[in-house]
Amino acid sequence: SEAFGLIERGVSRRPVSSAVIVRYSPFPQILKNLSMSLTRAVTLRIFAMTLVIHGLPFSVLWAALGDDSSRRIRASEIGETVPQNYWVKGAFIFTSVFGFTVSPAVTAWWLNSIRNEANNTKKGS
């Protein structure tokens, strides 16, 4: 399709940064994985690196949230309270803001820049 052709062209010019942008895009994981695996410029090394760059912070966040919740439940069972965990709260707020605003904006900018490059190439031909 034309859209995939644009994405492949953008990825071929800047494979690492494009793969990171796609990883953080708001698209479903299956589409991200499929699109990156079908592009020639994204090697297994780049694919794995972006999986770690994208997945590790979220894994740490979810583990920290689970640990904090577990501590609160155990404390409430014995009638105690746990002080607020500002690190977990801040990380959760940051990832929420990033996920709902920054990530879609960067993805839209990236797709628009690829489209503009393609249009400029067509006009120059």
C-alpha cells in the first residue's frame, strides 16, 4: 500500500530513529512488530534494541506499581498505612502524558515529514 511504502522509505533513511518512533507510536503492538519486521532497513539488532528501549521502562513501571500495590494491601490487612510513593506516582503521570500527547504528536510529525519528502520527490521528478 502507499502508506506502507511511505513508512518503508522513511525507515530506510533513518532506521534506528524511525524504529524507536514506531515503537512509541499509538498503533497496536501487532502492527508495530509486523511493520518493522517487513522493512528491509530494520535489522534484528535494531528490532531487538527498540524492543528493549520501549519495553524496559514500562516493565519497570508496571513492576513498581505492582510492588507498591502489594505493600499497600499487606499494610492495610494489619491496619497500617504506607506513605505515598512519589517516584511511582511521577513515573505513572509521566508515561500517561507521554503516551496520550507526546507519542501521537511525534508519530504524526514523523509520518507528515515522510509524506512531505515523498511529495517533494514527486515534484522534483
